[in-house]
Amino acid sequence: MTSTHRVDEPRAATSGERRFLAVSALVFFISAGATVAWCESMRAVADMPMWMPLCGRRWTTQPASFLGMWTVMMAAMMLPSLVPMLQRYRRGVPVVRQAQLDALTVLVGVAYLAVWVGVGAAVLAGQAGLAVLEMVWPRVVRGVPAATGAIVLAAGAVQLSAWKARQLAGCRTVPASGGMLRAGPRHALRYGARLGIQCVGSCAALTSILLVAGAMDLWAMAAVSAAITLERLAPFGDRAARLVGAAALGSGAFLVVRALVPG
């Protein structure tokens, strides 16, 4: 009977682990650099909805362009907290060869990002619908400031909820929460998708804040990325999530009052 070796010992000193960390760092710096370049290039058209075609682009190519940029942005934002989870996956999946382990890790990452691509498609559709609604019914524009405050307020409430605590706990304990991991491409894709769905749920409030603050705002992007990483990896991550929620509640209430009370 062929024996398999379960990778459950620390691999930091192995060449495979060093290669994994080096590739992860390279992907992070490339995606972060591309995100910065994208944000800088979009400053000139900051008031134009991202779903609208820029000069020289067709309507059919703009959605693909947006989703490509969205994927790169999500890679830059999520990699700091994703890498430790991938490390735990690599230590928990039973494999024999290093090449197989690397291939399975890539599949997990691809499935994880595919979930975020789906979120990007929903964001794109929502932006397009809102922009059309604003053109057809101009009065909608006047309600945007109050709606922005309400979204931030709701995001703060979600951050403080028991549902958020359960989602965050699931992200912080993978893959132990999934039991014994199984090798194979199909299982890796399924695991990555499950991890992505869990992550989307945990990040729902923070992602909403990012979208209303400005998805092309580098400072907002950096702040949300730091908050996600902190609540996922820090020993006091649950308290950090509640602190962010309290700050969002205060900010949301201020924005709603400012929008509704005549200045």
C-alpha cells in the first residue's frame, strides 16, 4: 500500500516554503503597483462611473477591463491575510510531491479570487444600474449623500453583530474548521471557493465602506486592507473588528445628519 505524507510540520525552513513566500510577495508587489498605477490613471476621469467606456474603448471591452482591474486590486488587498491561510492549507493537505502541493495551492488561490471576481461583477452591475437611474431620475442624486451615510452606518452595525463574529472566527480558524483536507484539483477548487465565500462574508461591511468611500481612493483602500489584515491575523482581531464597527457607526451617523440637516 502506498503511503502518503501529510504536510503538518512547519515548512518555513524548506525550499518549498521559501519559494511559496517569495512568489506570494512578488504577486503582492506586482498587484499593488498595478493598483496604484490604475488609481493614478483614473484621477482624470474620477467623476465618471467605472462602468462607462473610456475614450478609445468599446462598451464590450470595458466590463472585462474593470473586472481585470478589480481582480488585481483584490489580490493586493487580500494577499496579506490570505497567505497565512494558504500556509495552513499547505501544512494540512496530504501530498507526496512538492510540485503537487504548489499546484494545489495555485488552484485554491484561483478559486478564491474567482469568488471576488463574482463580487466585482455584482458591483459593476450595481454601478451601471445606479448611473442609469440617476440619468432617468435626477432626483436620485440628491439622496446619494444620505444613502452613503446609511450604508456606512449599516456597515458599522454589521461589524458589531454576532454574524460578523462567526464569519471572522471561520476565517481565523481555517482549515481546522473544515476537518481533514483532501488532495486533488477538485477538492482544492472547492476549498478555495469556500474560503472565498467565507472571506466575502467576513469582509462585506468593510467592502461596502470602501465602495462608498471610493474604490479608487488609495488611502481608503489601504485603510480597509489594514483593517481586514488586522482583524484576521492579530490576537485581538475580534476587538479590532468591533472598534472599526464603532468608528463606522459614528461616521455613518455624522454623514446622515450632515446630509439631512440643512447647512
